[in-house]
Amino acid sequence: AQSVSQHNHHVILSEAASLELGCNYSYGGTVNLFWYVQYPGQHLQLLLKYFSGDPLVKGIKGFEAEFIKSKFSFNLRKPSVQWSDTAEYFCAVKANAGNMLTFGGGTRLMVKP
Amino acid sequence: DTGVSQDPRHKITKRGQNVTFRCDPISEHNRLYWYRQTLGQGPEFLTYFQNEAQLEKSRLLSDRFSAERPKGSFSTLEIQRTEQGDSAMYLCASSSRLVTYEQYFGPGTRLTVT
């Protein structure tokens, strides 16, 4: 069974600061990796995904994530955050042959204007 | 809006009562998923349908829980004899046959058991 760890539960940044949220997963086989975002009062939305190929993937709103297979990591980054990035971010993994998503516990990001 | 919809959005019930939630997936999405999310946690997988067939169930889905998708379109999740520990947000997601990996989530049904 797969598992996902997000080490930062709460992050507070000022606008224009750089962001990096950690995500590590545990699974021995091929995986698909995702970051979802949940803005206040809204439902989960897909931010970006990795399947194969270039380990650096770009998503919406200037977010990117890098898959490092040797470290079982899929960290989310953004060079300069905005107040509107205030949200909860969830990392998720899916076994390549499976159907279910396994989510981490989430990181609540607050960006101060 | 053509996204995933869920009804009701909020449900308050007394312990021991039965509750039923409905999920309408994105039109033509043949795969449907139920997840549960408790406060401070990420969503946890409950069950998965491909068309009308329930193909996967989590151990979290006790015998008090039952899910159906009778015509391969909308789905219902019923909880019998609710317990306070069932209080959570119940999320539904769907994905298409062509892009099976991309799950689109609904707004969820927040259940409070008193």
C-alpha cells in the first residue's frame, strides 16, 4: 500500500517569497503523482500532475513540481507567491495500475499581503 | 456548471439515524470515486465505480456503508446507524475513460453526527 507524507502542516509567507512544499511517498512500483489545491470555501482542484518523462512538471498559476525518484519526493515550488495562493495544498499518489488516490495530510499556506 | 455536484452540501443527523448522499459526476465520466476527509487530514479513499460496477472498496468502508451507481451515472452513498465517528466531509470525484487518472472533485457533503 502506498502512503504520502507532507512534512509542513502550516506555512506562512509574505507576498513575493518563494515557496517549496515537501512531499514524500512510499510505494515500490510505478506511480503517478499529483498536487491538488483547495482554496477557502472551494473544492479540490488539480494543480499539476506527473506521469512520465521530464521530472519537472509545470502546472497552473506558476506552480511547478519536481519528481526525484531516488528520494521518493515530489516537491511543489513557486518562485514568488501571491496573497491569492492562500489555500491548502495536498500531495497525492496513485499506483500506475491502480485507481485510488492516496493523499498526504495537507499543508495549509497563508500568504500575508 | 458541468462539474461534479453533490447533494446535500450539509447534513446534521442524530446518532443511529441513516443518511444518504448523492453524487452526480461530470457528464460522460464513467469512473466515480468516493472519499472521506476528516478535519486536518487529507481525503481517504472509500470506493470506486467503473460504470455501474463497484470495483474497489477500502477497509474504511464498514458494513454500515453502502454505495451504489445503478445506471452508471449518479451514485449514492448510504450510512446506516450513524456514529459520531462518521462525522466528516464526504467527497465524490469522477474521471473519464480517456483520461482516467485525472479525478475531478465535487464540493463535498459535510456530515455532522450529534
